[in-house]
Amino acid sequence: MVDGPVGSETSRTSSLAPYAAPYVTEMLGKGQALANQGYQAYTGPLTAGQSAGQQAAFQGVAGLAVPTQQMGAFQPQQFTAQAAQDYMNPYLQAALDPQIEEARRQAQISRLADAGRLTKAGAYGGSRQAIMESELNRNLAQNLAGITGQGYQDAYSQAMNQFNVEQGRLQTAQDAANRYGLEALAAQANLGAQERAIEQEGITADLAQFEEERDFPYKQVQYQQSLLQGLPIGAQQYSYQEPSALSEFISGAGGILDLFRGWGGDG
């Protein structure tokens, strides 16, 4: 069973509400004009770049002479006999001679005094004098040995102290060279990272500019599409009827009868 008259069809379409049509037409015209405008690129600088102070710092640190060959671990030296001889006072013997001479002079004074006493006692040249002379010579030898030994011991101690002082200075210099080298390398690495960050900032800005220009046409299409969202569009319904085969036949038959009548009239 067919609903409705034979050959009739119903269609449904959408259109703007009459009260909104002027506003929408004007709005779409303005939107299309804006969308058809070309891309207006920003022609100014994209990044701030390096300041004068930064450039001076970069150039100064880059020109630092890092003592890489002088850097390293400190190797202490041993205090050997040769080192002791090298650091001992070369005028040691000249410093000891006055003391030695004084000891000999004192020994000679004692010898003369003993000889005087022996002469008075009538024992000069005897066994007693020989014993006293032997004791005097032994004391002199001990005194001279003490002077020489103490002098060389003091000179050895002073040489060792001087050697240790020199070793400390060398270690301090080595530590200073290492510290300066490491600080210079750290400063170069730090400023190098800043230079790289500045360059990367420019690359990032250029990439963002490229992507913005590339996506601009798509954004324009989205912009035009957004103008159609939320418009007051209403649905309207209309129907029309197509002629059926029977009506076409009847119309054709009526034409045939008229034709027959015409023939009869002619007859």
C-alpha cells in the first residue's frame, strides 16, 4: 500500500532564518574577504641575539690559554743525599772554620798553661806532661768533631726544610695550574652552552615561523568553517507530484479521441 497520492514526493531542505539572513550574508562576506587576504609575515627580528657584553665575554673566554700540558698530578721528589748536598749551604766550611780555629786557640791556651804549671813543678817533659798533652788533644778532637757534626747536622736540617718548602711551592703551583685550567675549561663550556642556547633560540623561532606560514592556509579554511557554526538554520518542507502513467495515458487517449472527431468531421 502506497501512502499519499501516486507519483508525489516530499523533500526537506534547510535555510537561514529570514531575520538572520542579512547579518549572516554580511558576516560571511567579511569573513571571506579576510580569509582571502595573503599571509602577513613579521619581518622584525625573531630573537634578541647576543649582547655586546656577552660577545666580549665569549671572545675573552675563548681566547684563554688553558695550560693543558702543565696540568696533571703533582709528583713529589725524594730528599736524597744529592738533594741534601744541593740544598746545603755551599759556604758551610767557611762558616765552621772560625769555630774550629777558636777551639784550637783555646786548646793552645790550655796547653801553654799546663806547660807553665809543669815547669814550675819541675815536671816539664815527663810522663805527666805526656798524659796531659794526650788528654788535651782528645778533648780538642771531640770539640772539633762536635763543631763539625753540629754544623753539618744544622745544614742538613736546613737543606731538608728548604727542600720541603720548594716541594710545597711546586705543589701549590701545580694545584693553581690545575685549578685555573679547570676553571677556564668550565667557563668555556658554560659560555659555549650559552652560545648554543642563543643559536638554538633563533632556530626554534625560525621553525615556528615556518610552521605558522605552512599552516596558515589550513587555519583560514578552519576560520571560514567556524563562521558557519551556530547559525540560525531552519528546516523547510515542500512536496511535488510527478504525473502517473495512467494520467499520461488518459491525456494521450483524449488526444486520440479529438483526432478521431476531426476525422469524422472531415467525413
